[in-house]
Amino acid sequence: MNIHYHSYDAVIVGAGGAGLRAALETAGKVRTAVITKLYPTRSHTGAAQGGMCAALSNVEEDYWEWHAFDTVKGSDYLGDQDAIDIMCQEAIDAVIDLEHFGLPFSRTPEGKIDQRRFGGHTRNHGEAPVRRACYAADRTGHMILQTLYQQCVAADVNFFNEFQVFDVLFEGEGSARRAAGVVAYELATGDLHVFVSKGVLFATGGYGRIFQITSNAHTLTGDGPGVLFHRGIPLEDMEFYQFHPTGIYGIGILLTEGARGEGGILRNGLGERFMERVAPTVKDLAPRDMVARAIHAEIKEGRGAGPDKDYVYLDLTHLPPEQIDAKLPDISGFVRTYLGLEPKTDPIPIQPTAHYAMGGIPTNVHGEVVIDADNTVLPGLYAAGECACVSVHGANRLGTNSLLDINVFGRRGGRAMVEYVQGVDHPDLPRSVVDPTRERIDALMNSTGHEKVGAIRGELQVAMMRDASVVRTGESLQAALQVIHELRDRYQKVAIDDKGSVFNYDLTEALELGSLLDIAEVLVLGADARKESRGAHWRDDFPTRDDANWMKHTLAHRDESGAITLDYKPVVQGRYEPMERKY
Amino acid sequence: MTTTTVEHTEPTALIKEVDVHLTIKRFNPEVDVRPHWREYDLRLKSSDTVLNALIAVKGTIDGTLSFRRSCAHGVCGSDAMMINGANRLGCVNLISSVGTDLVIEPVRGLPVIKDLVVDMEPFFAQYRSVLPYLIANDDPGYKERYQSPEDRARFDDTTKCILCGACSTSCPVYWANGAYVGPAAIVNAHRFIFDSRDQAASERLDILNQKSGVWRCRTSFNCTEACPRGIKVTQAIEEVKRAILYDRS
């Protein structure tokens, strides 16, 4: 195994929306390397469909304050209101920026950026759904990813494609500790690359692959949070994991909320529009946590559809066929391909699918990673996008706010990193910093164990889906924890078939499994400790929100022995007082 | 509560267990002098995709098999491969539609690195050569530029491209001539040439008027057949040819 050394001012890990947006801020200003385990255009930002909200008022009256209110309420009052204000204000600039970058938005007859309705986004503090989501048909994420990548090509950004980061480097101890680079594995050669840099920004996306049914790519394995957690950086609010209501039954592929924004209706096996019962005002456009729970309840109470009564329908059959063709072409294709059904005439079988991590690497509004309840900044370390927790999504993210998050906080993180690296010296590291990564790889290559990566991962996904998904209890979480501990023991004996150095995905999947196990454990511990129901975290044994005891963020810390402890920090309050969440 | 009678069409009723026979072209540069075929037998569901079949081979029979994959539903462009002689994405082709006897090879026209993994660098270099980004020199200020729905529709088809390479690697000219930029690069040039906000159409047309450009195309339509996004690739190439000949001021 050859070892290579590189020196940069800034390293960005991940080249989805957040990483690319950050790179556009650093390119041409400081020497930057963007490291991605894929090609940038393979990133999962490209799978986002419905839109990106901003109060442009292009089609009806709207204000960023209304957007902020909806986001706070959607977060079940766990979102930090200072960060939410910033995101909703800067949303407007972020959309304009994308338009200037060339994003082909769908347009109104006058030629303005068109806007449509989306779950939880309302006019005047909850009166009725509002048209706030800017979109490009039902492939808004694809267009954002392509557009940002195009701009990175124009800016001559320096990409290291198919390099996977397995360690983060620091210089100094205690309060003098600062980020100093990363260690990456080159897929094409099996070589290790040490990137020594003054700033490191993580933008590695989510970790939906801890669950069996997910809208997430195979590659969403929590690499960034996993690496940082191992180096003592805490993870925030990991128990809050969003299940999108409308995943294709049995597969989990996403069918955008925009389908309901266009007028689609959810029906149970009896044909009832059950969301009228749950959310009388906004009905099918209630926030995702509520809709996912409503679907879960319909199925549990025997009103599901199908031979096993284990799904419900997304019904588009009453929509004009030309509207489906124009506004929802991609998802129609998914339904035809994977279910063999025609969305214009057949109701579509759906079930909630693991979709988005509200929690992640704790940051402040500048994308700087903060490492304790006092929000102490670790100099030089940044995070943005789904892997980060600012927290703008709190306990439940509103639809479209993820595309917004990556643009607003990708830009902020990139800018903050430029400013920081221009004022500090280059780190000085010993050559031995590569050793831990090399030892991990050698151990896997030489393992004589008999456990298979796929088997352990599969069992983890089944347990997490059954015991720690839409609805949880203390009992189910203890069962999940038990499974995770057993799998962790078996992971010590995992072995791989491929001993080669060229495109050895057998090896990288084994390393990714380590992160999946860590993240699943943190999620379950946080969920078990949180004895209330808030947003996406629903406890059947504690079915109400408990603001007196639990309006606080969870921080999970790992010490060097591997023991995990939980700590808490206050939520940043603002102008919106907590109230009961009704729609 | 509003209730409607739902006409049930059960997707699950059509799913059955099937025996699948895979013949995969393997190549490990650290061991093999030339590619060779390996056969695998699996029991799968008819609703499984070809990608699912490959994942099953890797997970249960032979962990050394290498192939790229990410989103698994046809939007990331990672898993273009040759399935029974035609370029397809593994993740959007179900066993029920492509059959149970499958011959899987890497795409042609790009160097094979290992198994189904090919070197994408030449492909992305071609993409970069056509200035694949909006070039608009007028200061738009702090507001959005307007674009009519008609102008927006003019280039809609080519915005769908996911850079999977299925088109370029299905093109006989691309196989034979390494200098040809290939259909994917032309598609991505088209996306900007016909965008009313862009001001560099003429530069792109100059690039595509060179020997490596559109005139290499022999209109075999392989690219259009291969495109998993349904882009009318050959038509886009023809529109660029026409723009070079007639529309330039």
C-alpha cells in the first residue's frame, strides 16, 4: 500500500449539494481539495424531487417570517430559532443564486420562477397551504446537483473522485486542538492519501442505510459522522430520524410530497381519505412525521391495503393526465418501472420510508463544529448539509428545507472556512497519522473471521426498521440495542473475500458497516433516553411532548474506550412560543 | 370523511420467485491477463432489478465482484452496464423485463479497470470540453432572470442527463474513435446552447464544429435507444448540427 501526502488550505469531504456549494465559496480563494467517494454527480442530492422553499412571493403573498414560523412549528419547537431565521431569510438569495448559476426552474406564464405547495408550508401562520416551493419539474435536486457541479467545473474545482475518507486529523490537545486534515483511501489503487489542511468541511450526507426500507442511496452510510464520532466529536439529536410518508411499497424509493402538492390524496384500503381526520386544515399536506404516523396507524388498525393490509395508497388518478406528465414525470416513471402500475389510472401502493437525518454533527450558524453544551468551537472543523445539525430542522424537517439547508449552510460553511484558513498557519503532523487507518484496513484484509458484511448489515436494518423507526417504545428500543450489541461483537469477526487493491468495495463496505453500527447505537440510546414524543421521535409509552423536561438537544459523546454518554444543551428560543402542533 | 372506491391492482400479485442465471465478464487487473466469463445461479424475485442480482452475487457468492452503484433508482448514473448486449442501468431493469438468463458486461469504449468498473475520466474530460455551464455576462443584479415557459421547454429534454455514459458507450463511432466527444458531451452542450439565458452558444458550436465534434455522428440512434432518461439524444445532436449550419449569426 502506497502512502501519498498532499497539502491544502481547505479540504471538503463530500460533493453533494452542500460540499459543492461550499466549494464554490472556497474555489479561487484558498487551495481546496474536494474529496468524494463517488463522482460528484452521483451524490444523493440528485434524488431530491419536489422543490426548495423560499418566500419569493412569485405566485402569492408570502414572507420569510411565515416560512420561519412553519419551520419552527414543523420542528416541534426543537429547531434553533436564530438559525431558522437565517435560513428562511437567506433562502431568497439562495434561490436567486441558483437561478444565476443557470438552474432551469419551472416557470410561471410571465416567466418567473414557479412555486408550488408543500407539506407544512402555510400562509400566515397555518391558515392554509401556501405556494412557496421553487421547483424544476420533479427533479429539483437533480437540477441543483448538476448546476452546482457545472459551476464547479467552470471554477476549476480540484476534485479527488472515488477517494473515501476514513479518518480525520487533529493537531494539538485540549483547548489548543484544531482540525488538520483527513486520511483517504483511493478506490482505483488501494493507496492511502494524507491530506494535511488548515480547514476541513464535512458534507457527507445522511445514513438512511441503517434502515431496511429507505429512500437513501446504498452509499449513504454516515461516513462523516462516523469518522468524527470515533475521534471524540459529539453527535446531536440523532434520535430524530424522518420517515417520508410516500415510499414505494416494499422498496422505499421516494415519491415526492410534490405529488400531494399537486393534489394527490392518501387513501387507506377502504378508500378513505384518512388525513382529513388527522389534520383537518391541511389534510394530505401535513408535515411528514404526522403523515407517516397516520399511515402507521391505519395499517396497525387493520385499514391497510393489499393481501397483508400493510400499505396505503397515494392516489393521483383524479389529476389531469397532462398535469402528471408535466409536473410529476420522474415519479410516474418509477411507479411504472418498479410496480408495473400506471399512476394516471392506478392508485400507488406506498409505505413510510427512512428518508432524512435531522441530527448529525453539531454546528453553529457559520458551519463551525461545536463540541459541547457551551457550543465551544473546534477550530478548523466545519460541517454542512444532512450530516450536520445546525439545528434548523429540530425534531422534524419540513419538505424542501433540506435543499435549502445545503445551499444556505454550504455557502456559510465555505465562507467561514475561507476566512479562518487565511489567518492560521499550516498544521504540522507526523507521518504516523496514517497508521490507524492502515491498521484498520490491514486487520480486515487479514481477518480469518467468518462473518459477512451483508448479513450483519441486513440484520441491523431489519432490527432498526422494526424497533426504532416510526413508532418506538422503551421495550422496542431495548430490543434494538440488544441486537446492535450482538452485531457489534460479530463485526469484530467480519471477513472479506476481496484481498485486492483495485476497486475493493468489499473492503469499503466493511468499513462503512462500522459507521452504520455506531450511528444506529447512538440513535437508539438517544431515543431510549428521551421519554417524550416530539416530531419524528414517537414513543407509544410517552405519547406527549414534554417541554418542561425535554425541550433540549441531545449530545452523544464517545470516549476512547468506546463508551457512549448522553449530555444535553438548550434549544435557542426566539419569537415563536411553543404551542400545541395542530394542522 | 371523503371515501372513494379504490380499484385494486395488486403489484405484488405479479411477483414470483425465479431462478436467474448470470454470466458476468470478469477482469481483475492484479491477476488476469484478459477478461473471462464467470457464471452464477441465484434464486430471486421477478421484481428484483439486475443491480439487486449483482448485489446478491457479491453478498452471498463472490465478494470480489466489483461494480459501481449508488441511488438504485436511475437518477445517479453509476451503474450503466451492458445487459444482454444493450447498454442499460442495472437498477431500472427488472428481471421480469430483461429475463432470467443474463449476460452482463462492462460498457464498451472506455478502459475496463476491474469487472464492471470502467475508467470514466475520458468521458468526464469530454464533458468538460464543451463548456457545460451557463455563461451569461450581463449582470443580472439581485433578481431572478425571467424565462418564458416556451424558452424553458426548448432545452428541457437535455437537462435530464445524469452523465451515466450509456449513450456514448453505445455509439460505434465512439468505440472506434477516441477523439469523438460523444453523445453525452453534445447533450450537455445542447442544454446550454438552447438556453435563452446563455450567451456562449457560438463558442460551443465552434467546439462541436471541430473534427472531434458533431460531424462524427452517423445517426445510428444507438444513443437514443440506450438513454435511461428517455432523452432524444440523436435529435439533440441533429439540432446542434443544424445550429452550426444555419443559425449562427
